[in-house]
Amino acid sequence: MTGWHLLQAAPAVVRQPVIIGIAALYFVVVAAIGVWASRRTRSARDFFVAGKGIGIVTLAIAAMASTLSGFAFIGGPGLVYTAGTGAVFIVLSASITNTMGAWVLAKRMRLLGEARGLMTVPDAIGARFRSPAAQGLSAVAILVAVVGYMATNFLALGLVIDAMFGTGLTFGIWLAMLVTLSYTMTGGILAGVYTDLFEGLVKTAASVTVFWFVWRAGGGMEGISRAITAVDATFLGPWGKMPALSALSLFFVFGMGALGQPHVAHKFYMLRNPRQLKWYPLLMSGAMALTLLLYVGVGLVMRAKVAGGALPPLVRADDATPAFVLGFTPGAVAGLVFAGVIAAGMSTVNSFMNIGAAALTHDLPRAFGRRVGEELRWGRAWTLVLSLAAVLLAQLPGTLVAFLGIFGYGLFAATLVPSLAIGLNWQGATREGAVASIATGLTLTLGLETLAFFKAFALPTGVTVSGLALLLSLLVFFAVSWATRARAASQLDADVRMVMDA
Amino acid sequence: MTTRSALAGLVLSCTAISAAYLLAFLPGGAPPWAAWGLALGSAGALASMIALGAARGGRVRPVALAASVFVFLLVGGAFGAALLLPANEGPSAVLVLGLPLRTAIVLYGIGVVPMLVLPLAYALSFDRETLSDDDLERIRRATREGDA
């Protein structure tokens, strides 16, 4: 779990007025955005797709903010501190995936959304294959992943709030939920997108500032490398402390999996003018690169400091970021980073609250041939129910909560990449292929992760559950679509075909 | 290049990755060369997805095709170099831009270079290859006519 061991062990170091002041200011701005957005949310369309009126800069920064959760600021640097270069393979493909996502998903999602008035990612799958079953199954996959992700992020936020304000963990978790819920439930995704914009800017500012201190403390990249390579010949090797197969497996899962993240794909519906997509990869890649500087830099400089004898080894790897900002940056920067960590958690959670509520309000009823009246009211009600469920889960034993959060990315990848990313670009794909691949991804991910959690089974080194599930889901999609290819043309509506040809 | 070729590339890439994963189940673990399956398979999968997504009317346009080939060569080449070059990341390591050679090839080659090239290629070819004002108007007109 996110390592606030250091902060909890030394709360007086954290509870400096400047750090608490910056964090409190952050909450005030978020609350103000929530109030502003709630006054502009009058329909389900406003609630789920921000009235389809978002500009490209807001869209790109909000997409970056919801993509990079608290892991980018805490768990990620901790993993770099432990595994060296190998941990960078989680984010290495980001230099390609944002542009790839624009080519594969952005235009087609946006045009299909306009042609059909779509609001959710399962909507797009349902429309593509004219299949309520595919829409419903993908909504179930999203729901399972969303609740786990939310629980993990609420726990992380609770730990941060407790460390900073001394609230106690349980109250910290509830406070995190109530703040996020208040603006998500009233302002829907409109509030979510604009708080994401603010939170994205906070994260980027925090990352760039910290990286400057990393550079200075480590003596540049060469200073960091010299300190590490003097004592460890593999840490800065191309795969770090991992076997090559494991590092490459991460690259495959996070590279291809980026095309199946619903909280990012969903945002394409919200863009006011589809011609603005021209600048999406540039803005998204730039924002993400700047925000990932902290991820890479802090783990390396902390390892260099330990290798050079300037610091004792960290008790927990996840202490890397708190230890660095408290030890090597002024209080205002530490405050900015802690606000960035809160921002990272909240911006991810609010997106998941919204797509989870949409799955319950919109997608699952449609899968059973029903439509919910007053989707706005039901969307708000389900947001509340999901948040309560996630908060209760967050109070389970830590290892179980971590388990729930682990498989989210892989589950999205294994269930959505074939049917959404390939399905929207291959007219020969069939609904049978889509349903079979979603079912394969869902079953394999949940089954194998559960067996691994209870230590009933372990995959060999280099093979991950998420990699295997994604691969088999892709192969099932191709095989079943090929076997049922005679039905492909009849399953494609004229307007969907037009968008796919566009 | 056509959609069909991009799909063939994707299936081939998945097959290469499957082979690497299957080798990992061998007694004693995967042989070192199994990593080639994942290295080339991952490069091929990303390159094929770019070609598949950028295709219009079944054909991949020139800039997108060049981007797809570029990604395959860059990612496959960088991982290949890391697998082929001798390990030298100890105290006597030669540093390139602050990192040991093999690591610099992977991190700068895959993590930085595409970020400087791909977004610009996408933006500069957007009007011609992805979505022009005329394309948008044509689609909107067809949608309105379909609704009517």
C-alpha cells in the first residue's frame, strides 16, 4: 500500500503550517469548482459527458490527470527505488500510446458519439456490434475494476489526510470520499473534468519542481548514475533488477492496455469540436512527460543517495517520495507535492465514480432492454452507492484492498482492447468475437488474480496475469471473429460503418 | 498497406508474444532468447495498431504508414540493441546523456524520441489524413440524412 510509514512515524515533520496551508487551499479550490459545476449540470448529458462542450486543452490535461493516479507519485517512485530501470517500463510506452490512442480511438469515438448520442464506452461497444450482451458484459468488467480502484485510492487518500491533518485513518478515508463525492455527485463529469484540469496542473507543477530538486541533489543524471553503478551493476541496466521478460511484459501490457482505459476513452465524447483532436497527442504527451519526471527522478536519486552512503536504506520503498521532499525541498514544495498526491487520487477516483455510475444507470439496464427514466437522478444515486461500497471495502485488511486495486488496469485492458480498440477499426470483427473476448478477459483476470492472491497458483517468471489475459483475449477475439466472419457485415449499421470508414 | 496487412501484423505479433510466454512455462524457465518474442511482438503490436487505427477506407495513409514503420524499427531496434549489446553497467560504464549505453538506447530511444516525432506527425498530417473540415461536414450531412 502507499507508504506513509515515514509520515505517520514523524507527523510533526509533515504538519508544518505551510504544508497544511497548501493542502487546505487545494481543497478550497476543488470545492469552488464543484459548486460552479453543480450549477451547470442540468441533464444526464451534462452529468456523464459534460454537455459535450469541453475544449482540447482541458480534455488533454484532464485525461492525463485521470490516467496518472497516486501511484505515479508514491508507488511508482518506490518501485523505481526497488527495481531500478525495470519499473520505468510501466510508463515507457507513454511516448507512443497517446498518439496511437488518437489514431485508434479518438476520432472514431468522438464521431460515433455525435452520430449516435453515445455517453459511455460500453455504449460504443454496443453500437459497434449491435449487441446488448457485449455492452452489458463490458459494463460489468468496468464496474468490477472501478470499485477496486476506488477503494485503493480512498485508502491512499485516507492515509495522506491522516498524516497531514491527524484525522485518524478511518475519518481520513471518509473525508476523502465525502469531498470527492460532493463535487462528483452534484457536478458530475463536468465538475470532474474541471477539477481534473486543476489537479493536473497541480501535479505537473509539483513534478517539474521536484525534478529540479532531484537534479540538484543528485548532481545531474551523470551524478546519479555514477553513484548507483559504483555499487550495483544491474540497477541501471536496461531491464533494471527485473528479468528482461518481466520488463518487456510490462511494456506490452501498459502499451496495448492504454487503448482500453475507459476513463480516458470516455473523455473523447466530451470534446466540443472534433477537429481540435489534431493537438491532442502533443498536449497529452507533453503534460504526461512533465508529470512523469517525478516518477522516474525521485526513485533514482533516493537510490543514489543510499548507494553513496548519504542516507540509510529506506524502511519501505514507498517512503521514497515523502523522504525526498521532506529532506531535500522547502516546505512549500513539500506542500505542493502532498497536494499533488491528493490531486492524483481524487482525479482518478472522480472519473471512476462517473463511469461506474454510468454503467449502472445506463449500460446495464440497456443490456437488458430497459431504459432508466431520469438518468441524472439515478446517476447521482449510483455515484453515492458506489462511493459507499468503495469506502467500506477500503476499510478491509490492507492486503485485500491492494489486491482489489492491482488488477484494474489489466482488467480494463483484457476486456476492452479487443472489442473497443480493434472492433472500431476492423469491420470483419463480430459480436460473437467481442462477447467471447470480453468474457475471456473477465474470467481469466478475476480467476487467475484470485488464485494468485490465495497462493494456489503462480505463473512463471516473466508472465503476468494481465499480460496473459490480454494476450488470450486478443487471440480469442481474432479466432472467434474469423470463425463467425460470415455474420460480420450484417452486424454493422450504416452509420457505424460510415464512422469506421471516415 | 491495408487494414488486412495491419491485422496480419497484429496477429503475428500476438503469436510472437504467445511463443515467449509459452517458453516461460518450460522447466527451468524461459531461455534468454525468449525475450526476443516479447521485444519484437510488442513493437509489432504497437506499430500494427497505429496502422490499423490510421487506415481510412481500408488503406493506411502515407504519414501514418511511416509512423507505424518508425515505431516498429525504433522499439524493435532499441530492445534488440539492449538484448544484443554486452552488459556494461558497472563502475566502468560508458555513460550516454547520463545513462549507461544500453539503458540510454532504451529509455531515450523509446521513452523520448517517439514523443518528439509522433505527435507532430499526427498534427501535421491531420487535415490531409485524419479529419478535414470537408470530411466532418460530409459525415454530419450523412448523419442528418440518416436521421431524417
